[in-house]
Amino acid sequence: MLENLFVMSLILVCSVSMIATAQPIDVKPVQPGGTPPIRTLSQPYIPLAASLENNNQAIVSFEYPIGLAIVSIADANGAIIESRIADTDQDDEVSILLDGYDSGSYTLHIEYGSIQLAGGFEKE
């Protein structure tokens, strides 16, 4: 009984520590060519979530298949430094390791169909 309690406590502590190290990356629609976004009364639904895990991994999780998606990371100067093509019909998550990246500001870009999304994050 005491052993079971210890195991459950250990699982709870590990789960909480994993949750505490995930920082959401707020991705928003981007207009092609840098034109100002069109104002609408409703916000578009974005079928994905992006996060920075443990300050060394950017993860994009798709809620449902959307076909091919391009997930890229740009540095503070806007230069694309890493890019992945994801087939969301096969995989619902894309992960990019950031271990070799310097500290600073980065932008996560996600493109699928005619949709372009971007969200900034800081790597410490």
C-alpha cells in the first residue's frame, strides 16, 4: 500500500513538472506580403496548438488532419533557420529541437493550404 502511494506521488510530481515547463506559443494569421490583416467580427478557428517545451523544443500539435503543412522557425532577422514538411494525415505533431540555437527571439511559422500563421517566442 505504501509502495503504491509512493509510485502515485512520483507520477503526479513528474506530470506537474512536465506541464510547468511548457510555454504556449500564440500563433495568429498572417497576411501574405505583410499587408495589414483584414478586420472581422469573428476570429478564425486555428486547428492546432504550438508550444515551447523545456526551452529546447518547439512542438506543433494538429487537432485533426489538414493535409500537408510547413512548419518553420525564423531568427530575429527573419531568416528561416529550420523548416519541416508535415503530412498531418499521418502525424498529428511536429517537433523541432532547439538545442543548437542561441538565446534570443524566434518566430514559428506554420503554413497549410492558403493559411499562414506566425507566433513569436523567446529561447533562454
